[in-house]
Amino acid sequence: SAGESASSTRGGRVNARLQSEIRIEAAPNDVRTAIENIFSFFRRRAMEAPGGAGETSVVLEALPSAARLYISSSSFALTDDDRLRVFDPRLGVDSEHGRRLRLDVDLAMANQLVRRNGGDLTALGGESGVTVFAMSFPLASLG
């Protein structure tokens, strides 16, 4: 349904703005898991970021043939290089935090779930200090 809502979550605040009800062609459990994985990624990164948790926003928009969900966090910003490999599940060196190796499969799994349902998941460049993911799915046919 249309409207705005905000709720407090452990580690920050989530704002959601929905233009209207939108029906998509996708498995509900896959969509829910993909969104939860993005939130999980944001929570982990916020705990590591200076200043802690920021605000997370969710905006849903209807396009002519798809629905697009923007999920953003003001806790940190991905670098251009990070955006290119953020969906890669392989081990990588985290040079910002003492050169430890990390494996983050949440975003790789979210990307696979979205693509399996005919959608697309991208990491967008945001304002300074903001990370934005755009998730899109085809609209359900009427009837």
C-alpha cells in the first residue's frame, strides 16, 4: 500500500516510502531473502563504520515494465572498486581493517536470488557516505 513508514531496528533506523501497491513476477521467499541479505550486509558494515549505524531507506517505484526497489544506507559508502566486486563471493583482503580476509556471501546470494527471478541487482554510486542497491523485478501480468 502507498505511504511512508519508519521503524527503529537494532543498529539504526529504516525509512520506507512506497508509491503504491506493485505486483511482481518473483518467488516471495527469494525476494524476502534477498532483501534480508542486503540488510544483513548493511548491519555488518555499519558496525565497522566510524560513527556506527546510520539510516537505512527503502523506496519502491513502478517503471513501465518493472518494479525497482532502492535500499540505501548512510552508514558508509562503497568505493568504485567495491561496487564492481561487491557481489563476488570470493575471499578478499579488507585493507581498511587490518588486512584480514573476509568472505561475504550475503550479497552474492541476494544477487543470485534476484537474477533467478528475472530481476537485476546493482550497487549504485550514491552521495558521499551513502551506499545504494537497486533491485528490480518484472511486473506481474494483469489477469
